[in-house]
Amino acid sequence: MEIRQNLLNFLSTIPDNVKLVAVSKTKPIEDIQEAYDAGQRIMGENKVQDLVAKVELLPKDIDWHFIGHMQTNKVKFIAPFVKLIHGVDSLKLLKEINKQGAKNQRTIDCLLQFHIAQESSKFGLNMEEATTILNSDEFQGYNNLRIVGVMGMATYTDNEIQIRSEFSTLVNYFNTLKSSFFDTKEEFKEISMGMSGDYQIAIEEGSTMIRIGTKIFGNRNY
Ligand SMILES: *Cc1c(COP(=O)(O)O)cnc(C)c1O
């Protein structure tokens, strides 16, 4: 019951146009089912193995988002069903996603992940790298994937000014890419930013998609 209440309370505080990805990583099937029964249809996982196991056991109309670091050799396991891959940060990975998309006769939606945090441990592209990828001949031939926007994680800090500035940087990247590469592509519209600790700032800065775990499912013990 607690998850249902958490979810409904949470949804009442966010604007209708912001999509909620309920981050169910490490959580058991029953918890995810409870969120589903309360109406939630978008779930996020960050480990391929866990995602594949959970898909089997839960309703088929869940949109599964992969939010973790995607390893090239694991794309094949989620390619048949994944709705959106958030963390795409190399041409090599795009190549594999396209290949697996073709194999499954699908077009797989992806977000380009940008490095916006000060911490060096987080994955992601800078603008120069993204531009190189998008200009490459190889990329032009990828017909079994679509880039539908950008994703980023802010520094884990109490400093609101810093978080705000990092999210604002991601929005600038989005706008620049939109006008340079995706002007005619309606599907390029998502800015995935904001987690339990910083989603309010993310929404104020223009997030279209927030990824929320703790605030819905409670603390994770790992
Ligand atoms: C775990 C995770 C989240 C959710 O984190 P919470 O702080 O629990 O809301 C969001 N995005 C990514 C990429 C994650 O790995």
C-alpha cells in the first residue's frame, strides 16, 4: 500500500507534461506490480540481467526503460522489447543497437547521455563527441534506431546552484542539437534529467522525463 500512496502523492506534485520513469532497480516483483496496479506504466532498470528477469514476470504493457550503463555485448538481450535506452554514449554502442534493432525488426529509441556533472566517474559525451557521432557517415545509415533526446545526471551535492547550472547546460545541449541536427525530427523532444534528490530543480530547468526510485519504492539496500 505504501508504494501506491507514494506514487499517487508524488504524481500529484509534478506537472502532467513531465513523464515519470519509476526506477524499480533492486526492487522485487511485488513492489513493481504494486506501482503498476496504481497506474504506473513506465519502469526503469539499470542491470540487463535484472531487467530481463523482471520482464518475464510482469504485465506485458509496461514500457521498460534501460537507465544504466549499456554494455555493447548486452544490447541483444533487451533489444526485443526495450522501449527507451537512456545512456547511449558512443558510436560503437549505437552501431550495436542498430544491428539488434534490425534483427528484431524494430526501431529502438535512444537518448544521448551527456556528462554534465563535476564528478569524473559518471558516463557521458561532451558536445564535441556528440557532434562527431551525429555527423558521421556511419550514423546516417542507422535506420533501426532513433535518437529521441538527451539524458544527464547532475553532481550528487547539496549545492542547488551547481545542480541547476548542470541541468541548464544539458538543456542548452538539447537546444543546440535540436537546431543543428534534429530540426525536422518531431521525435527529438526528450530531456531526461532529475532523480529523487534533484527532480524539482530538473523540472524547473525544463526536464521532460524524470527518473525516480527512492521517492516511490523507498530506500534501496545495496
Ligand atoms: C538509480 C537511478 C535513478 C533513481 O535514483 P533515486 O535517487 O532513487 O530516485 C535515476 N537515474 C539513474 C540513472 C539511476 O541509476
